[in-house]
Amino acid sequence: MNSVSDKSKTISNLGKSIIKTLAYYDIFEYPLTAEEIYQNLGTNSVSNMDVLDEIEILSDKGLVYKKNKFYLLRNNDILISNELYKRIPGLEISIPIFLKETTI
């Protein structure tokens, strides 16, 4: 049985950078697309394809989860649910949509 520490020993520097990027946005419950991960890595020494390949490796190890087009560190459908989480096009921000209707 592999522990988290066993898995982390085999993570590349790029993998660690991807996890750090996802961890930062996870604080705000803001899942990222592969393109957003690439844009927020803080390095220009890797290609978008390198990032996609490394995300796949992290996903195979169970360290990153993909839901629709988004990547997360936690396997959490609520963050991705269309009913609870929407993005405003052009502003690149997310807004939680609450289930309760308000009345005036």
C-alpha cells in the first residue's frame, strides 16, 4: 500500500509546481483548467504539452483529479457542479451559485 509520502518521492519538479499551483487555487475553491495551470506555473521553461503530460502522471498516481475540464487536488464534485459553481466569461473569476432562492 502506497502512502502519500511514497507517492511524493517520485514527483518531478514540474509535478511539484503543478501541485503547488493547484494548492494555491484550492484555498479559494477555484479549480483550474490545464491552460490555467500552465499560465499560473510561474515558469516559461515548459510547454503546454509538458504540463498536460505531467498532469496525466499526477492523475494516474491519484494526486490530481479531473472533473470535466477542471483539475483539483480533492475529488470534489460540488466544486464543479454547474448548479453550484459558475464562471463569468471574460472575467476569469468564479461565483458560487446558492441553491436557496431569495424573495423580496
